[in-house]
Amino acid sequence: MSSRINKEWIHENNFQTKSYKDGVLYFLKFLHENSPGDKHSCPCRRCRNGTGHIEVGDIFVHLMEHG
């Protein structure tokens, strides 16, 4: 997998679109394959990578609820 990731999905306002959901799943897969550890920064609109590190399952929930 490339070290560059398409981030266009994160700017969508509708979190229920296929492209948004696919982007979230691709991001989480990329995170799992390229970043060691169980906890990571959350890029959701609420956390903005600044609330410390949380588990991948929580990142999924945040991205689906907050974008």
C-alpha cells in the first residue's frame, strides 16, 4: 500500500455516502498496516488529531458520528 492516502472523503458533509464510508474503511486499513500500536490520533472534526490517542474502533465511531 502506498504511503500516500486519498483524503477527499474527510471533507464530505454526508457521512452516509458510500464514498465517505469507503474512505473511512480505507483509512483504518491504512492505519493498521502502516502505524504500530493500538491507539492513534483521531482525525474526526471534533478531535482534529489533538485529543490524545484512542483505539481504532473509537476512531471509526468518531468518524461516522462527527465526520
